[in-house]
Amino acid sequence: MKFTESIIYYINTLIREEAGKRFLAKIGAGLMKPVFRGIKRKLDYAEYGGMPLLGVNGVVIISHGKSSPRAIKNAVLAAERFVTGGVNDKIRQRIERS
């Protein structure tokens, strides 16, 4: 999660720097804004709320220390999906089969 955040920030910085060097690149970057926003949304930690902590007998979602209310809500929803989807049981069954 932390790695993804840093990559997003770094790529965003590189795009701004490179687009700022040439007029046509600025126009191209402007046209690509909806695409960049979509990618950012897909990689946004607040969209998922956190990451599961595997290896525990239960469901634990690790959230970012600076999580927004939206991120916390999504973490709770993610935990609910793990429970209702029986993720721990599925992991346990796969381990027992292998």
C-alpha cells in the first residue's frame, strides 16, 4: 500500500515535470486527465480502505494512519466482504489440500 502511494506520487511528479517542458505535451496531458484520474482512483488506498492481514484466525484490515472517514468506511466494508465471502475458510481449505 505504501509502495503504491509513493509510485503514484512519483509518476504524477514526472508527468507534471515532463508536460511542463513542451506546449504540446501540456495539451496531451490535459486531454489525458480523465484517464489519469481513473488510474489514480483505482490505486487510491481510500478506495479500498486498507489491506488484509493474512495469517490470523479472523479478519483484520490494516488501514493507513492518515485514513479519511471514507477510507475507514471502505475498510469496514472490505472486512465485511471477507467475512461474508468466507475468505479465511477458503484459504484454510486450499492450504489443507496442498
